[in-house]
Amino acid sequence: MSSESVKDDCLAWAARDPSGVLSPYKFSRRYALRFSLESWVPFRSLYAMNWLCLCISFFLCNRGPKVTWEVLFRALGKDDVSLKITHCGICYADVVMSKNKYGDSRYPLVPGHEIAGIVKEVGSCVSNFKVGDHVGVGTYVDSCRECEHCNDRDEISCEKGAIFTFNGIDTDGSITKGGYSSHIVVHESYCFRIPDGYPLASAAPLLCAGITVYNPMMRHKMNQPGKSLGVIGLGGLGHMAVKFGKAFGLKVTVLSTSISKKEEALCVLGADNFVITSDQEQMKALHKSLDFIIDTASGDHPFDPYMSLLKTAGVFVLVGFPSEVKFSPASLNIGMKTVSGSVTGGTRVTQEMLDFCAANKIYPKIEVIPIQYVNEALERMIKNDVKYRFVIDIESSLK
Amino acid sequence: MALFTDCSSLPVLLGIFSLLQASFRFPGLVEFNPVALLTENLEMASDNSGNCLAWAARDKSGFLSPYTFNRRAVGKDDVSLKITHCGICYADVAFSREKFGKAIYPLVPGHEIVGTVQEVGSEVQRFKVGDHVGVGTYVNSCRDCEYCNDELEIHCSNGVVSTFNGLDVDGTMTKGGYSSFIVVHKRYCYKIPEGYPLSLAAPLLCAGITVYTPMIRHKMNRPGKSLGVVGLGGLGHLAVKFGKAFGLNVTVFSTSMSKKEEALDLLGADNFVVSSDDEQMKALEKSLDFIIDTASGDHPFDPYMSILKTAGTLVLVGAPSEIKLSPLNLLLGMKTLTGSATGGTKQTQEMLDFCGAHKIYPEVEVIPIQYANEAFERLISKDVKYRFVIDIENSLG
């Protein structure tokens, strides 16, 4: 009997340095082991066998011609799901991490944490998924599974820190690699069922953009028909906030720097009102009129003008990435206002969000691209030139 | 009609009418009101005469000096109280020096007022002559909007009327508690609990309610939870006392070691941390459920946000010049940053009753009114343990 390691090759695109330019890359997901055995038993495939049958067969049958057969054991963990990635959304985090903006990027870096695909294999203890299921993976692929937050299925708040889908340090010390790749192996607790009939390409952006706005909207009880919501910024997150807002029965005002987005905001996304934030008169007319504001804008911007739009006890939720947050204390003290923030969400609320989208026919508006276009897409994303989320068609273009 | 009988000078009358014709508008007031203009000019004409003794600031220096003016007569819903004590709040300093917006001089500060009822209007049932009563930071509101109906008058949709430097419904400028008496609508008066010393009740009417309201709103009254209090002045020391009464583990954050002994021994805090000590601050990371920030001076917010646990809340009740923090301290850990200032009438009465029932008393330094200017300077230097209270009854005469 002999054995050798077999690399389970994964095709991907990765950034090699802080320029953030992506290029083709190959690496291994979990390792597989190949055993060669000489036996009198003419087995050709061991996928139908378990260890007991194998041992019994080996010892019982010792007559006849010897055959050499190979056993290919995938070291797929008993709780793992292996999925063939069909689509991956492009998130601003992909840009930020590829360019090492936080100073902790580990190269080669394979971005992508809005992953949708089809199950190709499951571990022996996986009960929630089977081969062929449509499944999503979001921004983290592991956590301690022991602390009170994990027990509440709020893994993003894990006391030991959730392990990010890319550029994270996995339990075996390896660096996690994301969804700009052909397949991924993930513990079943961090996989999400994509509802039947929901297009995989549309599901991808929900795994980060969708959950990032849905989670605080639920947490701050924005699902109260008749209340009013302001959405700052109309990109991947912003347009989802508008769609959820309308689904919750809110009166939605889009606050934007650019008139070019007005028509779509009102006609396509269904917003009730559209305000240019540099227009003092329009902003004054909205004074103290909003119960909630979700700020999805990435660039730096003043906060006081938006705080003045909030009613008494109004809530301002930050989900974007400005470089700093600065405002006057009067914006908080007068009218007992609240500023909060959020990023992604736990597995419970993520699955709830996916089911909500399917039940209410809420689909992100996306631009599907081949992986070969990814560098241009990242540049366009920085310029806010996308309506409203790029989704890479991995299945058709990554070969 | 009383306004005209007080006016004895023809030049003043002519001056007033020309001003009326000139469409003059006081900046900072809600709307131009000829009655207000008339009243102000008549008051200036009759300076130092009237039924109410007071001390007022005359200009942006904020320097206080004796002043006399007229309070209104008692209406059917009014309570007239002879003021015995008035607390000194940072707002008194800031408004007198025009730091918080337009000041209308002469400005009589003071919104932590306690006294005894000397007269009540015909439709006042809740109070009678001799009762111990307090008045806080506002003396009127519309009494009609959703917030007033919820007894959250401080958030009145039509604008609450501040106890001083506010424009009242009759067009007069309100004048505060550094005075011998005040006439207030019954709704904005509070019963001081039986046996509760008047001098100690005064600071509760602003400092007390300003920390009590958010502590209740954010459910800090849960034994076993942990609270950080930033700053140990008038508001901070009451936050510590309420925190201990709520069964919380209380940590005080201060810039100065000198307050440590009292924080632990007198106020009952469980822990004391010097905020400039990076090691002590880092050791507390992710350890507190709540923080109340009472500090007035500018200070960084990120270190305190890092000290909050997941889903922790930081309540700002102080007045730094700006709030600046890293977005990561909001994005990660579901933390909340919120603010508050005073509270509604229902909660103010509840807070007073709570203090009476649990024997919670502010630590005060009682002073005569003649000391008020020095007290202002000491307050700015944070040199007070922990609230000045003016003994109006015995010094303003």
C-alpha cells in the first residue's frame, strides 16, 4: 500500500501586491489523499464503500488475480460542504483589502465574500445540504461556536472573532481565500440555503450588501409601516436599503450627491422622494422629518446635516466606510438621537434575509461580468459607476 | 395695561414706536413679537424697579450683578414659589457668556430651582401654599403635540420654553432662578419629596434628570450590569450614585487622580481609572455594558467606544465641542452612541421620588448669591465637589 498527497486544485484570481491588480492564480483548498492498494478485490471505485466493507473485503478475499486500485479519500471534514462557485459579487471590501488599505492584507489575496454556488459534495455529518443544492457563503467561514454570540447565531460578534472568508486566519493556520475562485469548502453552519427558484446571480450580493443593510434595519425596528427612512448613497448597499424599506412599508427618501440617479431611484427602485444633499432648500424642508437614516456612502461627508433630518429619538445607522465620523454633540443631545453602525450579520438573520427576499421577490440590480473584467470592475466601483452591484459569472468565465 | 402705567417717559414711548415701525427682529427668537419688543424696552426703561429681586448678566462678559424686574401675576393655572435655593449649572455660565447661542440681556440664569409655594391660581389642585416645589429647565410647552401628550415636553414639536433666555407665550423673555420668586404653570412644577432638604433637591432638576433619563431609557437599571462614568462633576457624581442605586458595577474615568478617594469612598464607585493611563484603559477593553459621558471638555471617543462590550451603549450628556471617532467603532460590535438632555415632566417627578425613596442626595457646596461670579470661575476650572447651590433665601435680600 502506498499513498501520496493530491492537490485539490482551485482556480482563482488573486491580488499579488497593494496595487490590488488581480490575475489568475491556482491554489489548494482542503488536501486529498490517494491510497494505492493491491488486492484481490476488483473494486474500481471506493465512493460506494465505507471502511468496514473495505476491511472485510480485503481480508476475506485473498484468491484470484491481484488488482491495484486506488482509493481517493477527500479530507472533507465531516461537517463540511464543498460547493462549486457559480457567481461571486464584488464588494467594496474586495477593493479595500486587495489594496491593503488596513495594512493587514496577506498576498496572494483571493477576494470575494458574496458567494453563490451548487453543492458538489458534503461531509458525513452534514444534514442541512445535499449535492445539487443551491447554497451561499457570506463574509465569514468559521467562529468559535461556543460563546454566547455564536450560540445565539450572531457569529459576527463571536468573542474570539469570526474568521473572514478571505484574508482571515483559519483554524489550521492557513489564510482563507474567497469567492473569486472555482470552488470553496466551508463548514455547513456558515452556508446558507438559497431559496428554490431564486437566481444564483441575484443571490450573491445578498450575502454581504443585503445582510449589511437588513440586519440593522431589523435591529432598530425599521420594519414598521408608515415610518420614514432616509438612504444616503445609492450603490450596492443603498439600493438594497431602498428595496427593503419599500418592502417594510416605509416612506423612503434617497439622499444623493448626483441628480443622475434620480429617475432610477424613483421609477426603478420605488423610492418616494429624492433629494440632492447640496441643495440647502431641499434639505431644510426635510428637517426633523425622518425616523431613520441608513448611511451607505463610502466617501467622507459631513454628518450634522443628516442628523438634523432626524426626528426626536431618530436613529442614524452607519454601514459605509468613511475615514472618520465627526459631528456636533448637539446633534445627539437635542432630540435624544442615536448613532449606530453595523456590518454583515449572524447566520440566523442572514438566512432570514434570504428567505425574506425570495418570499417578497426582492432582487438586487446587478451587472454580470466575466472574471477577466474584474480589474476594470474594481476601478468602476471606486468611481460609483455601477448599477448597482457587479456579479462575476465564475461558472462561465473561470476556467 | 400695567405696561403702559409703568412707562413715564415720552422719549421712551417715541423710541419704542419708531422701533416698531422699523420691522426690527431679534435674531434667535422664534418670531418677531411687538409685545416682546415693548416689554424689553419698558424693562430697560424701568431697570432696577419691579417686584422681583435677582442677579443678572448684562453683557457677554457674563458678569452677574443685582437686578430687579417684574414677574407676571399669578394666572389660574400658575404656581408662585418663593425661591429658597438654585443650583449652578454649566448652562448658566455658557448662556450668560453667549456661548450657546443668542443671549438676550439682562439675562437671569438658573434652572435648578427649589422653593416654597407662596400663591396658587384658582385651578391648581396639586399644590398649596407652603408646599416644597421645584422647577427645572423649562417652564412651558405647547401641551398639544405627541411629545407633550407623552409627557416628554422637552421634545415639544413647537419648541419648549426654557426657564431662562427663552421666549414665553406672552412674548416675554423668561428669567431664571437667580431671583427671589418665580411664577410657573403648574404642569412644570414638581413636588419635592417630604423631608428631602431643599438645598439638595435643587441640582436634581437639571443634573439629576439629565443622567437619570437616559439611564432609564437605555435600561441601565439592571443589577449586575456594568457602567462607566466619564467625568466626575455635577452630572458625573449623580450618575455614580444612580448607578450604585441600580445595582451596577461602576467605574469612574477621570483625568485627575485627586478625585479617586472620594469616588471610591464617598460616592461608592467600584473602580477608578485615570483616562490618560493607556494601560489601564486597554485592560478594560470590551468590559462595560454602558458608559455615560458627562465630561464638558474635548476628549477622544475611540478609547471609550473600545471599552464597550458588544451591543454596548455610550450616552453623551456633556458638551464637548465636537464628537470624532473611527467608523470601525460603530461598524463593529453593534455599539450605539446616543445623547440626552434633561427630561420630561413625568420622568422628572419619578426621579425626584426615586431619590427621596432611596436617600440619594447630591454633594453640594452652598454659597451666597454674592459669591456667584467666583463660583462661575471655579465651575469652569472644575473646582467644585460637586454642585454649587445658591442659598437664595438667605442671601438675596
